Amino acid sequence: QHWIVLGFTALESMLVNSTYCFGEQITLADLYLVPQVYNALRFEVDMSLFPKIMHAYENCNQLEAFIQAAPENQVDAL
């Protein structure tokens, strides 16, 4: 949790108020963000500290490509 919070604190200050990390289009930052947030939630990090990160994460997870890529939607998911 410590390292996740440290990294997300830095990232949160860099993000803009938009649909995704840096605007209205998906960027590489969003592709890397989603699995990091997934793990943070798995390790019960208090994500209320990071509203911009969560906003981008939630918007990404509305897109079909992210839904299909989710770990729980893989054929070998338990």
C-alpha cells in the first residue's frame, strides 16, 4: 500500500480534470493506469484520496476494450 499511495499521490497532482488521464482521448497513461488501480483496489488502498485517478479508471472501464481485457473476463480466470 505504501508504494501505491506514494506513486498515486504524485500522479494525482499531474492529471487534468477530464475524461481520461490527460484529456478526452485514451493515452498510454490510461493503459498503464487501469491495471495499477485494479491492484490498488485488490490491496485495499483508500482510493478516495485519488479522485482524478478514479475518474479516469472508471471511464476507461466503460469501454469495451477495457471490459474485455479485465482479468475476471479472461478464459482462464478462476
